[in-house]
Amino acid sequence: MSCLEYTQLSRRDFMVGSLKSAAGLLFGQAIMPLPQHLPRLRLANPHTGPRGDTLVCVFLRGGADGLNIVVPHGDEGYYAQRPTLALPRPDTFGTTQRVLDLDGFFGLHPALQPLHAIYGAGDLALVQATGSPDETRSHFEAMDMMERGAVPGEYTGWLARHLSTLDTGNGSALRAVSVGDILPMSLAGALSATALESIADYHLQGTAERRGEMQSLLAALYAQQGDILSTAASQTFAVLDVLSKIDTASYRAVGRGYGERPFGQALQTTAQLIKAEVGVEVACVDLGGWDTHVGQGATEGPMARLLAELGEGLAAFHEDMGPHMGNVTVMVMSEFGRRVKENAGLGTDHGHGNMMMLLGGGIAGGRVYGQWPGLHTDQLVGPGDVGITTDYRHVLAEVLRQRLNNPATADIFPNFAIQELGLTR
């Protein structure tokens, strides 16, 4: 990169950042279109078709231990490798803190009790021994590869490619949102993607008069800079306009409610956006803290608390959405799983194969999908990890095809032969 190019990019980044900062000072949150110098995916003749489900992607950052989420209690290797961290079998007497049986072989962690009934009702499907083909045990590299759709050298995310290859006629400024302070790499390259934390902040700070003054100020700033702020400014103004009209003060969740934890609040924001019918097609939500090297715990401890937050949040969202769940698909994934054998710190180290969750009215739930590779020593891969028998792209592609009405999965996951598992109705 030449000095001139560096100066131009720095100035552009500065101006875009100034626009976002000015809006943030007034409205108290981040409005973050992707910086304009980053690559955009532009494919000719995107498929034109009806809009499908709203996709809610939940990413468990830190490498969640899938073996203690979707528990293979029917595999003796699980108990042999985890004398301390293994969860009590469903038929264990003398405790209520035991695995919640699903099919006689797999079960749910007891902290996920709120999801057990949803599984029984057929709205929750689980996939075991799944994940990315990339064998890295680095969090950053694994997340980056997974969110780019396991396409080496690609600078765009798989969700950005989905949005670029499907024309639903939806011109909403909120077609793709990340409910948090940053955009995930899965949305890298999206022409219209916004990061936000809370709709309520748009109502708690600033009168309508002040909002109008700030928009005029930003518009004047944009006018002085020519094309530098074109996309950033128009995106910001459009988002401000839409969100300022959503009534959050009177919103009451149906069912158990979301609580005060950040994950539950993010799902409540997502539910508000979907119910408000502002054009959201993709929403991303993160839940971090899953890097449980030390003191992971079994039925109690850090991981059990995280699972309780996950289960309560997803169940609250399912209840709150009610009949809307017929047109919503929730997908839960993590960058990799954990080592099968517990370590000396009573935790688990970085592994490979993991689990995924799918929740929604269009999901063929009540079943654990995937071929189980087994947990005996000679069945493990690498330094002692769960083998991957279902590439996670099979799951993503099937949801995109069958629930989001996008047949262009060969463009989203190039050079990959997709095989559907029958996950959708």
C-alpha cells in the first residue's frame, strides 16, 4: 500500500468513525456499517425470490464444550475420559441434577431444562460431531474460518454472501443486524449491515428536536466530504429513522421474560425488531465465556451458569415469539469443541468436533442428527478430540436453501458438495 493510499484510507476511516461517534453521542449506541475500504461481494444476477425465515445466529464464543451440552450418556468412553466432569446418567438415583434424556443415547445438560420441552414438541433439533474442517485450535483462526464459511482466502462472511446472492426486494436498512457492539465476521462484506445494542437507547437519549438537529449536523458533515461518507451516512440516517419509531416503552414479552442478563436482553431486542416488521432477515447474537480450561464444573460451576443463561434466553425467545416462530430459525454454533479427556485443572482444552442447535417452527426437531464417531481412545482424532462426521456447512446450506429460500449455496460455499440432513420441515 502506498503512502497516498494509506492516507486516503485513514482519512476515510476517521470520517466514518466520526459519523458513528456523533450518532453514538446522541443515541448512546453503535451504528456500524462496514468501513467502505473493506471488500464487498458483488455477484451478478442474484437469485430473486420470496423472503424466507428470519435467521437468528447465536455464536458461543470461546469454544463451548459440546460433550457437556448434548451429552453422549450412552457412550462409556464419555465416563472413562471424564471421571469428574461427566454428568450423571438420566437413570441416576439420589439427584435431580442429571442428564435430561433425549433418545436413550444423548441427553441435555440439566441447566438446559427450559429447552427439553421444546425438543419434545419438535421445535428443537441438535447435531452432534459437527464443525469446521479446519483443524486449528486457535480461537481467532477458528472463528474467522467458520464465519467466512471455511473458504480459504475469502474476505467476505457466509451471511454476507447469502444476502448478496438473494434479492428479496427488501430495501430495509435493518436487513442484517448484529445485536452487540461489533459486526461479526459472518457479515463482513454485507452491503447493508448494522451493529446495535439496544433500541431503547434511541428513546432514552435526546428529544425529537435534538435528533433532528443532530441529523442536520451529520448531513452537513457528509455534504462537505463528497462520496467518502455516502454509504455510512445514508445507512446511519435510515437506521436512526426506523429505530426511533419502534415503541419500546410499552413492550412486554410473552411468557417467562428475558431477565436482565445481556444475552437475554439481546434476544429481546431481536424479538422486538422481528415483531416490528422492519425488514430484518438476519440477526446475530453472541454469548461469550466458553473457554473453560480450569474449573469448568459439571452440574454446577461456570459452564452450568452459562448454559442456564443460554437455555433461559432461548426459551424466553421461543415463548415470546409464539406463532412468529413458524417463520424464524435460530442457529447456535461455536468455533470448536473441547478435548474429550478432562485436564488436571478440572477443565477441558481446545478440541475439534462439537454440537449445533436449530430452533424454530420449520425445523424437524425432536431428534439428534449426525453420525456419532465414538469416544474410545482409538476413535478420537488429533490429540484426543471428537471427530467431525458432519461438516457444519451442510447444516448452514440446508437452512439457507429450505428455510431462507436461497438456492445459490454453490456461490456461498464454493467447491463444496452439499448434502442435506433432513433438518427442516
